[in-house]
Amino acid sequence: MFNHPHPFRARLEAALENAYAHFRADYPAWQDTLWDRHFLKAHLLPELQQGLEHGQVLSAPRIARLWAEHLGLSPELQRRWRRELELMAANFLCHLEHARPPLPRSPVSV
């Protein structure tokens, strides 16, 4: 899915791909909603990597907001869909938690 020479990032990308495969099975109807590999690579991966490098984990609400911003949803639509988007993001996080690589012991450079 991704192509990058840094080992931690490569493991993180593999974990995202694994989580995405399980997520697609749980939410087949959402496959056409741009919760896709582009979103994962361009939007979620940088946030996730930065958070992990600082010992933080992204929350479901933050991931839901990232995706809503990626789609360009209006604040009204974000409010209307908030619960469902956050549940979907929480599901993705559960899959990611099982597949996520361990944190590096030393600072990571990308």
C-alpha cells in the first residue's frame, strides 16, 4: 500500500493496512465514502505517527473530524453524523490497536 524506507513508519503503514482490511469488512457500505487508502496515507498516517512519537494516541472523535474535514463536510453535517462517524472511527482504532507496531525506543526521524 505505502512505500517508505523508514522501518517504524513501514510497520505503522502495515498496521494501518491490516486495520483497514478489517474495517472494510465491518463497514462495507462505507467503502465509497472516501474512507480509503488516500485518507489513511495523506491524513491519518501523519497524525497517527506524530501522536505516537509523542506518546499520544489519536481519539475516535479526532479521527472522525479528520475524515469529515477530508470530505469537506459542513459543521452541520459533522454534527448530524458525529455519533456514527465516531463509532466508525472507534471501530477502526480497535482494529489498529491489535495491529499497531510497538513504539520505538529512541526518537524516530521520517
